Amino acid sequence: MIGPSLFMKRLPGRALDHAWPTLDESWERYHVHAAVDICRGMAEWKGDRVGGVDKQCVPECFLVTPPGSKIFSLVPVGCEAIGTDCSGVVFYHADLGPANVIVEDDPKSGKLEIIDFEISGYFPRGLHQNQVSNRQRDGFVCFCIYVSDLV
């Protein structure tokens, strides 16, 4: 049996947060819709409980109760504490933002890749709306609002 593993590869391109100021509106919309399509596809993967893809706990610091706890087995309790229905769980990136979306240096084909899945797992559907609104208060960029509205 293989234990926890880390796979690393440098992807060509640049993070969307760096590319965004240089993109025209058509490429901005294209990249947002492409990310939404990927999120929708991942949300089709169903799980049987809140947690990681390995059936273990997922290290999601925003959802542990009490705040600041490192007891990640309490993530389902945190989900319920913010009023999230935990009866149906779907695959969710949990840290998706423009820094974790890689796009071409010079947009041509529209290739887009999502990175940093270390806290991804199975979470209640609709959780992303709570997280985006919480992070937006901390200055999270408009990309997340677009994605949240479209997913």
C-alpha cells in the first residue's frame, strides 16, 4: 500500500491572478467559464461522507470547530455549524482561486489547468458559496464570485 504522496510538475503558463490584468474581457469570460465547467464536472463525483478522497479527514482549516483547531475529524461538525446540509457530498477543490488556475502565457488555445488539490475532497454541495463569501470579505478577487455565481 502506498502512503500519502506528493506529485509535482511545473506546468507551462502562468497563474490566472497574474494573467488577469493582461486579459481582454473575452478571455476573462472564457477562463471563468472553463473553470466553472471543470468544477461542475468534479461535482459529479459523489462521496459517501465529508472527507478526503482517501476516506480520511481533510485538512480544511476554515471548517474546523472550534476555529483554529487542528482536529480535522471535526470538519463535518463545522459544516453543520454554518448551516450546510451534509446529507449529500460531492468532490470539491476547497482552495480554488485564480492563483490555482494555470493559463497560457499568451492565450491562444484556451488551455486551463487547476492545481493544488491538497485539501480537496468530498464536501456538501453548496459549501463553496459560504466559503467564497467568507473569503471575499478578506479581499478575495472577483474570479471567485463569478465562479460561485455560475456553479
